[in-house]
Amino acid sequence: MRYQTFETYASGLRVWHESLRLVKQLADQNPLIHTPPGRAVHAGLELGLRMTQRYEKQDFGIKEVFVNNKRVGVYERIELEKPFCNLMHFKRRGLEESDKVLLVAPLSGHHATLTRGTVEALLPDHEVYITDWLDAREIPMEEGEFSFDNYVDYLVDFIEHLGKNTHVVAICQPTVQALIATAVLAERKSSATPKSLTLMAGPIDCSKNPTRVNTYAQEHSLDWFRNFAIMTVPKGYPGEGRRVYPGFLQLGGFLSMNMDGHVKKFFNFYQNLMFGEEEDADRFRAFYDEYMAVLDIPAEFYLETIERVFHHNEIARNATTYHGKPVDFLNITDTALLTVEGANDDICGIGQTEAAQDVCKNIPKKKRKHHLQEGAGHYGIFSGSKFRMHIRPLITEFINKYS
């Protein structure tokens, strides 16, 4: 019923949105729109439109990159299709395949397109693939459940599909599953065991410098999350009846963590429109078109993540299992390991990702590296100027070294 209540509320907002859109169309045709009062009306109407809009998944939209100062076309294709995720390949036209990089995007509320900047930055030097997770409300019940171990299954399958000389880069939440998948492949002595593994801002050991996210998870029981956070997809969607952690609930959590900052950005957007600062306004539009677009997460995966990562801290306690069998991270011996953290990360505390260095003790020290990026928050680890200037070159250098 709670999901249905949200849908009813969202339907009401759509009515307001369409009304505002019609009023804005009329107002924009009035010559007075270019006067100061007219610009104020225009800015207020666009702000209202954005606050009543239901945001949909954006396209990656990467059409070209520059390789050695030459323009190279890029097209997307589905490399491998699964019920809960597509393995996407960004194919560079006219170039032979270089180092294969599997970018493991989080399944934590936002679409994989949130990492568009990461993909774009890696493309000039690498053949990039990404886990494009699907919205659980769009997945029919007959496809079954999707658990924590199923996530690892998908990564193992994707890596084995890509084969030898594959490098894995995992961002945030899936650093855990990427590390487990690497250990599973190493134990099997698979030829597809990653050549390198880069873990960025992920909760390998949640006991290190706990953040509000860690504390919140610790303070609430699994039953509390099950009763409060889990809802049933209502009628009208292919996934009707599926139990999920809804994207709109996750978005509310994202926004509440920094509400003052978001309010300030919306106020600045209003001022940008008032004073004709279109470049700044466009940056705002691009960011929030992506940030506000969310997906539903399968309930079983969400709850098991809370339990296994945030409550039991399994990797740090050497208590990780995969389909009931213990996972031994000491089996990882030949995969080079890079861990990256942000000094200003308020979601994943300093030391939580670096903990993987101690977990993987059988990787020679010369093949392990840790980087703490000064001035970078959580999102700055994989997007923005600090990522492009400092972290992306570091990842490329690391991958090239162990190719």
C-alpha cells in the first residue's frame, strides 16, 4: 500500500507538472519574459517544473572520445544480457581492442549512467564494459529473486565472458562483490581471474571510521529495514508483486544527508536563470537529471547487503561465504590491487576500502597500491575534476603496468 500511495502522489504531481508546463509555454511567448519580472516568472516556472518532474533513466550518450588527439566514434552495444543486468560495451570505432576494463557500477539506487563521466574518462585508453543494472520494478516475478550471491554470480559470469587480460574497477557498494568474485575465480584457477582489481570508496571494513551511513545501518535491526524499507511493486509495472527497496525511498535518503546543500543548489539555479547564466544552469540540469533518476532494488539483495556488509562486516571478520562455502581471499595471489579513497568522503570512511590491502595478504606488496585523494568526497572519487586530473591517470597507469 505504501508504494501505491507514492504512485498516487506522483500522479498528482504529474498533473501539476503538466499545468506548469503549459503555463511556461505561454509565458515564454510573451515579450515581457525578457524583462526582470519576466525572467523571475520564467525561473520560478522552470524551478517548479523540476520539482514536480518524475526523472527517468538518462542515456549514456557517449558518441565520441579523443584518442591521441584524434576524434574516435563510440557506440554502445549489449555484450551480454541477463534478467537483472546487461553487460554494456562501449565500442570505439576503428580501433583494435586494448585493455578490457569491467566497470562495476553500484546497485544502490542510481542508474549506472551516474558513472558516465567515469566511462568517458577511461575510454581513450581502454576498452570499457559496464554493469548496467535494471530497475527491479520492470523485471517480471517469473525471473525469480536476486540475492547477494546472485550479484557475485553475475560478476563471475561477466568476467569469464570477457576472458583473459580483464581488469576490474568497482565503485562503492560492489567493491565487496568484486573482491569476492576475484577470490572465487582465483580459487578456481580460472584463466579469467582479473589482471588487476581497483576498489574505489567501498565498505570492505565498516568498522574503520564509521560514517552516518554505517551508524544508521548498525542502529537498526534487519527486521526494522524489512518492515520500513521493503515494499511491493504495485499494479501497472512488469514487476508487479515483486518485493523491492524503492528508488524513491533511497533518493529521499540521499537528499536528506545533505539537504542544505541541495536547497542551496536549487536557489543558485534560480539565480542563474534570473541573470542568464546558462552555462551554470545547464550544469545543474545535467547533474540533477541524473541524480534524481533512481531504480528499485530487489529486496533480498538489499537486505542481505545490510546484514552481511553493514551488520556482520563479513570480509573484515574473515566470515564471507559464497553459496554457503567459505571464501578465502588468500587465494588471490596474481591480481594487482589498487584501493582508492576520498579524504572528504562522508559515505565510506577513510580506511574502509584500504582494508582490502590487509585482506589480500598473499598479493605481493609490490603489486598493491593505495591512494587517498585529498579534497575528494564520495562522488569526487569517480567523477569531476579531481577524478579526471588525479585518479583516472592513476588507474590507467596501474592497469597498463599489469596488463
